[in-house]
Amino acid sequence: MDRSVTPPPIRRIVIGNEPTTVEPPPPGATPTNGGAAPAAPFVGMKRRRGASTGGQERMRTERLTVSYGAKAAVKEVDLPIRQGEVLALIGPSGCGKTTLLRTLNRLTELTPTASWSGRITLDNEDVDRLEVTQLRRRVSMVFQQPNPFPMSIADNVGYALREQGAKRPKRAELEPQVIDALRRAGLYDEVAQNLDHPALRLSGGQQQRLCIARALAAGPEVLLLDEPTSALDPRSSTVIEELLATLKQEVAVVIVTHNLQQAYRVADHVAFMYLGDLVEYAPVDRMFGAPRQQRTKDYVGGAFG
């Protein structure tokens, strides 16, 4: 039996002209669009940043070091935090992002082994000179998992307002402020007819926006968000990302995210952390298009995570 195999036919593509060869740009060359070209995973990605106003500096860290016992989790970090911008903290797990975020309003002090040194200022005033409750009203935190209180939607937002005054105002007196906070968080139109309903009946994305509304009700100058969309579906994540582009005009926003695409979409400046060190801080286009440090290049390029 003839066991020979007939090779498949050869297909040839005929072109009319010789292809044009384009030389790659030399290292460090500036793209013709005047800004750093994004890396391949980010090309064509829709941004939700809105205009960056480059506004007033609200907070700053200077040589901030945070330790748990003898182990330093954050090492001598210098960072500015400005109103009109979203600052994204990126880096692999355990690099110090959340520790840095929690230290900005002294939440790390709730951990018995934690200590910090260096300087953190809020409107040029040392945060360690502020009464801690006052600080946390001015620098509000939204956590990874939505944590609405087991009460009505309106009372969740009103709680933050009641805690501010010496007298406990009645619900009717708080209603305009509650509605305003819900509007600013992009939630009011969805719950306007259900303000008396339990907050725990809301969807996960709505619960997270309720938590943002509760934080905004206190009138903060800085809003801290620790992976606020990691537990949410893509649609809810999109709503919150679009919300940040609006909120940054009112408050300085700092977000911790493991999602590099999200950082590219929402941030104006990005800080890359690795093993407690601030490796690089840069405008988002440069961070994802022409980072200066090799570790940054490797991380945004997907070499490790």
C-alpha cells in the first residue's frame, strides 16, 4: 500500500508593490502626537478621566514610612494629592498600596502593631495634630466590599450628617443634604422612590455608590477608595469609573486598584509601588507609555503581577 502523503497546496499572496518597511523609533523618542504612546494592552481603550484641572494640593506625604512591628510595609514615600485629579496606586499584592491609603486618615492606627513616621499634611497641616474623628470626616474612606448599615437608604446617608453636629437633627431637616449626596454619587434617580427601603436590598453596585454618598455627605476634601469595583460586575464598575471623573472636581481622589486598565481609564497620575517602595510616580500617559524605571516597564507590560 502506498503510504506516501500528498503535501497540501501552496498558497501565494500576490501584491502589486513591494511592502514599505518602517523603522522603529529610537529609544526615548517622543511620539508624533506629542504625548507618550500607551503600551499595547491600552491602545484604543476608552478613558473616563475627564479634564484634569491640576488643582490645589490637598494632601502630601513626606518620607512616609509605615511599619507593622519591625517590618516596614511602606518606605519613605513622597506623594502629592491634588484636587481635580485622580491618583491611582498600583502594584502587586502586598506592595503597600492599601497600607499607604489607610495611613492617610490614620486608619492603620487601629492595628496594634502598626506605627508610622515621616509627615502627612492636609491643607499644609500635620494630620497627627488633628482630632482623628475630624480627620476622617475630611479624608473619607470607601472600602473594597460595600458596607451599608442595616438601616434605610436615607438613614445610611443621614448617619454621617447626624454624627457631625452636637444636636441630632431630624430626618426632615437632613433630607436636602441626603438627596444632594445621593445625586453626587449618581444614585438618586435609581432610589428616589425607595429612600425608606433597606439599603441591604440594593444591588452590589448600588450599595457601593451608597457608601460613596455616605462618605460625600460628611463634606470631605479627600476621598480614598480601596479597590471599590473589585467585587462588582462590569456595568457597575463602569458607572463608578464615570462617577470618579465628576467627583474629582469636588474632592481629591485616591484609588487603589489591581486593574491596570482601570488605572489607565480613570487616573490622571499614577504611583507604582513595589515591596513598600514608591518606584515611580508619573502622569498616566507617561506611566503606561514611557515609564522610566525598568520595574515599572515590566509591571505595566505584564511581566509580573
